[in-house]
Amino acid sequence: MDKGQKLARYERICGQLAGLLGRTADTQARMATVTALLYHKFDHYFWCGFYRLVDRDLVVGPYQGPLACQVLARGRGVCWAAVTGGETVIVPDVRRFAGHIACDARSLSEIVVPVRDAGGAIVAVLDVAGDKPEQFDEEDRQGLETIVALLTR
Ligand code: SME
């Protein structure tokens, strides 16, 4: 996609989600709606889903794409890096990310966005993987952070 096209598509998706997410306050339903819409809107998405903080573990939530790890070992991988660092992590090439957890060997790049509750505490992450290196950039960061904020609105 040309520069700016991707962000414009995220903005259109945000508009759709603003209407869809208003239909229920249920977090699982909202997460399922976000993953379903995002996954089918972007060709560079190989996998898209949530990992939720449950009793201090990262446990898989709604996702789209190949089979994923159900629980992520604490302290390793991109998702835990986003939780502990408290900010979005973009990985151009997962083969160069120490401790990367490969739920599927075809994942080669990744972006992980923390999900915060109304009080600002991190309660989950939104994880998106691509099957080519360098699939994610600042437009994905901006678009996904805007979408994630809709979850707890
Ligand atoms: N790659 C992630 C784990 C999630 S599975 O790839 C969907 C990580 O390193 O945390």
C-alpha cells in the first residue's frame, strides 16, 4: 500500500468499529469483532489476535489465522515485551528478536499493542504477525493504537 493509504484504511475501519462495538460491552465479543474485521481488511496480516492477562499469564483470546500458542511463557517474546515496556513493539524481523515465540514458523514480522482498561492498567495485548519481514510501520502503530482504545470506550 502507498504511504497514507494504510492509515486511511485504518481510519475507515475505526469508523465501522465505533458503530459495531457500541452493540455490546462484552470484551470478548468486542475483541472477536476487532480481529475479524482487521484480519480480512489487510493483506499483510498473517495472524491477528489478543492475549489477555489472566492470573499473571498471557492467555490467548479471540484470534484469526493459524493455530496459536494458548499461554505465553512469562518473560519471553514480543507480547510480554509490550506488557513490561507498556508500549507498542514493532519487530521488523522476528528472527532477530531474542526470545521471540514462534507459534507459527511462517510469522516473520510483528506488531504488538498493549490494551489498557479504563483505569489505564494493561489487561491484554493485540498481536499482529506478517509472513514477510518489515510488514509493520508507524501507520500500523497509529491505526492499531486508535482501534485498541475503542475497546474500552
Ligand atoms: N510471537 C508472539 C507470540 C504470539 S504467537 O506468535 C501468535 C511473541 O513472541 O510473544
